[in-house]
Amino acid sequence: MDIKQFNLVWKAYRREKYAHIGLYRIDTLKDDSEKGLKKCIKSYCEMKGFHCTIYDSKGFYRPDKLGINCFGTKQLIQAGGFIKSSTDKGKGDVFIEIPIDVNGVKLHASVWLDIKIGRDYQKSHQKVFQNQIEATGGVYFMPKNFEQFSIKMESIIKNYIEKGIKI
């Protein structure tokens, strides 16, 4: 499913879900940036009933904090600077839990995504994380757009259904 088709399905889903409160404006989803693709993935998971967690590993810049001293002049209270993210290095951008039922036992299948937009590529510490996830039976992949994501997720779901696992 490409992004145009998904937008139609998403808007119909939102109108039906929130019909009782009169939801009039529904934003059009775009997959041309990392933030936009994460929003598309979160919306897809909401529609399917999957749990989705988005990790932000970018860090941020904190500006200098200035105050006025007793003489009425500006004084540096706290120096600013770049604050590193507290997430593990190499960790994926998105974690999806797919609820599955194996012989009456409720479990979760884990899917990790590492969003790659444009010329972005997988770093060595991300490859180590991928190997750890795949060694424990999880799924790890790197979509560049919503179409790649939806094709892979549908194949994962189809694979579980073929094995006789209820989703």
C-alpha cells in the first residue's frame, strides 16, 4: 500500500472512530521525512491494534540560561550545550509489538525498525543491535518509505497466519 492509498484508509478510519465527537480535520500523512514516516507507522499500528513506541535518539541543544544579578546586569546561570540522548547506541527508531495467540497463550512478536531516509545508511553499532534482535527471534528492518514498511509488515502478518498463529 502506498502513502496515497494509506491516507484514504487512515482518514476513513479516523472519521469512523471519532464520529461521535465530530472530527472534521484530519491531517494528510507524508513519508518524505523521518518524522513524517514515524507518524505514518504510528498511525498504521493504531489501525491494526499494535503497540508502537518511537524512540528519539537525536539529542538536543540547550541554550545558555541567563539571569539578572543584584547589580542589574546579565549573568550566566547555566552554560548551554549539546545534550546527548540517553537511549542505547544503535537502538532502532521504532519498536512494534504485535499481539499473537499461540495455543491460547497471549504473547507479543517484536519488530524493530530503523528509519533510513535519503542517503542515510546503517552504522556498525546498528548492525550489532540488529544481530542481537534477530538472534532472539525478533524482526529488524529498515524502511525508506511507507510502501516498503507496509509490504514488509503485511508479509510478517501473513507469515504468522500461515503458521497458524492468531493475530
